[in-house]
Amino acid sequence: MYFSLISLFLRLLYISQQVMLHSSINNCQSWLLTVCLDGSLPGYHFQKGFGSGSNNWLLHIEGGGWCNSIETCEIRKRTALGSSKYMDPLIPFDGILSHQSSQNPDFYNWNIVKMRYCDGASLAGHPESEFKNGTKLFFRGQLIWEAIMSELLSLGLSKAKQALLTGCSAGGLATLIHCDDFRAHLPKDATVKCLADAGFFLDEPDILGNRTMSNFYHDVVQLQGVAKSLHKNCITEMEPSKCIFPQQIIKNIRTPLFIVNPAYDFWQIQHVLVPAGSDPDGYWRRCRLSIQKCDSTQIENLQGFRSSLLKAVGKLQHDKEGGMFINSCFVHCQTWMAETWHSSNSPRINNKTIAESVGDWYFNRKVTKEIDCPYPCNPTCYHMDFTQPS
Ligand SMILES: *[C@@H]1O[C@H](CO)[C@@H](O)[C@H](O)[C@H]1NC(C)=O
Ligand SMILES: *[C@@H]1O[C@H](CO)[C@@H](O)[C@H](O)[C@H]1NC(C)=O
Ligand SMILES: *[C@@H]1O[C@H](CO)[C@@H](O)[C@H](O)[C@H]1NC(C)=O
């Protein structure tokens, strides 16, 4: 479901320049051991910076859900999210990845990298957990993160003057998990910050009161040994699967952080608040596909979910170096497409696009803590409608 929804969104976009996949590089030992779920090599796309951006680096981590069982990982390893055998060698770089200043006013001339996501655990799996029940699945997300970082450092990232780690959805979560490690690899005098887009998954019960998301993350963490990539302070205090939730991760992040998240993230509505099994009577069938089809009781539920998000990001409200853009739209990722990142019909808060808000925060032009008024007040929103044929 998730993947088809995302590809639906993709079809709305125009294609700009295409960027090559690098994958059979570097023959050092650790790289050879670093593989996707199916044993194929991981990869990334790289577009070189120019002019005043030559020493600046933006790393974007691809998203695409998680696998929480042998069965779902077996399915995933036959897709581009589990194997580089299925990845398109050329992909478009739009929005925050774009080399056009009109689309991407602050980062267009930076070195831009898109790390492909092929481990199923937000680049945080560990090989000690492999080969359960005789299956051949590789859980090496943490090694993929380290190998690609080491390659990029040798390509010039180690001399970065300014850097931004970002990613969307499961890649937004990976951004939070690896943010301080990214910082630690770069020069002390460099400006280094992190931006998580639609990665703020909430530890909230679903509409039946079941802890669907919490149970799901519990299984991902168990299956792939993710605890080793989570903060020690947290895992000594509580169950590791709690520590993968952003509201816990941000308590320990020391690098300046910006959160872009819609208050009515459709992925979270469809998987956290109203997962498929929680609505046997179909009362939510239309509402979970289109916010415009929700009745007033359902909207009340969604407003409760929004309040939980605002509470969960509360720490960043008081953090001098933190920033946020929480708009009241029914969308998911918003940074890697031109339409939502920066265009004449982008969603805005206080008349600023996401690109302008992130730029103001990154370059310390303005304190940026943008929180939209509740749905349906913002006429600039782009609301997805999955009840319409595309
Ligand atoms: C391995 O098999 C056992 C017994 O069939 C089962 O209980 C367990 O959940 C399986 N482990 C995984 C990770 O699938
Ligand atoms: C979810 O909650 C309902 C009602 O409390 C319960 O009957 C059901 O078994 C729960 N489902 C799961 C998967 O835990
Ligand atoms: C909003 O910003 C645009 C430029 O991005 C400007 O042309 C317009 O006048 C602004 N509108 C308001 C109401 O300030």
C-alpha cells in the first residue's frame, strides 16, 4: 500500500535532470561486507557542487517504510528497497536536491548526495541478528551508513564548510538516528545541522487503543538488532523499541535540528492512527484516504493526533538552535519535490515556503518555529486525495 501511494505522488511530479547511481566502488574490506537485505551492494547518487557551494554538502537519505518480519523482509529484498539489482541507475534530483536556484535557492550549488535505502531498518540494522531460522537476509544498515560516509569523506565531505544531513520518512528517522554521528565526522569549525522530513513517527495508540506502531517498531528493532544504533542514555532507561521513536531520540541529539512534518501526515494517519485492521466496519475508509472526506468526529480525532505531534516536538520549541515547519496538510514527504519545497503554489506558513523556512534556520537569518493553524485553515495546503483515480 505504502509503495503504491508513494508512486502515485511521484507521478504528479515533473522530471528534471537525472543523477547516476554509484555502487560498485571501493574495494576495502568493510565495503565488501556492506550489503543490502539481499546481499547486493548498496549505493548512492552524487551531484557535484560548484561555485560557492563547492565545499558544502547535503546528504539526503531515501525513505520507504521498514520490514518487521522475515516474511516482509523476504518480500522487500526483491524490490529496490532491499536490493540494488532493482534500483534505477538514474533518478531525478528535485526540490532540496535540485541544482536549479529557482527550485532550491539556498542549497542548489552544494554537493548533493542521495543515499539509497535498502536495509529495511532506517540504516540501523546489525549483522549479529542475521540468518534467523536459516533465512538468507542481511541486516547491515549501520554498516551501509558507515561505508557510504567513509566514501563521501574521502570524496571531500571531510573538508566540508557547511553540511546538512536530511531524509524523508524512514530516511527522516535515519537522519535523527545518525545526526550526531554525522556531526562527529566533520570538521569542528564546520556548520553542521540535520533536517528530518516526515520522520517524526508518533508513539500513539490507534483508534481502537492498540499500540500498533509501538508493536511494529518493537518487531523491527528485535529483528534487526537496531538497539545498538540507538542512544545509550535511552536504552538504559527504557525498552529499546521505545528509543527508536523521535520524541525519545531528540532528547539526546546535540546537533541543531529542524523538523518538517505535516500535522496530518497521511502515512501516519493510515498506519499509526487508523491502520488497516483497526477499522473493520469501514467507518474510516474514506477519511483515511482524503482529509476532505472526514466527518466532524474524525476531524476531532485528527486534531488530537496533531496535538500529540506538537507536544512531542515541544523540546525543539525551547531549543535556541532548533526549528520546525508543522503545516496542516494531508501529505507526507515535502522536501524532495519542487511543488512542496519551493514553488509558486507551495504550502506556506506566514507566507514562507518550506525552502525559505529551512534556509532561514540553517543560515541563522531568522528564528524559525512555524506551526500552522489547525485544518482547514491553510488555503496553500496541497492535500492528497487517494479516493480520486490519478
Ligand atoms: C523462527 O521460528 C520460530 C518457530 O517457528 C518462530 O517462533 C520465530 O518467530 C521465528 N523467528 C523469526 C524472526 O521469524
Ligand atoms: C485491538 O483492540 C481491540 C479492542 O480493544 C481488541 O479486540 C483487539 O484484539 C486488538 N487487536 C490487536 C491486534 O491487538
Ligand atoms: C508573500 O510572498 C510573496 C513572495 O514570495 C510576495 O510576492 C507576496 O506579496 C507575499 N504576500 C503577502 C500577503 O505578504
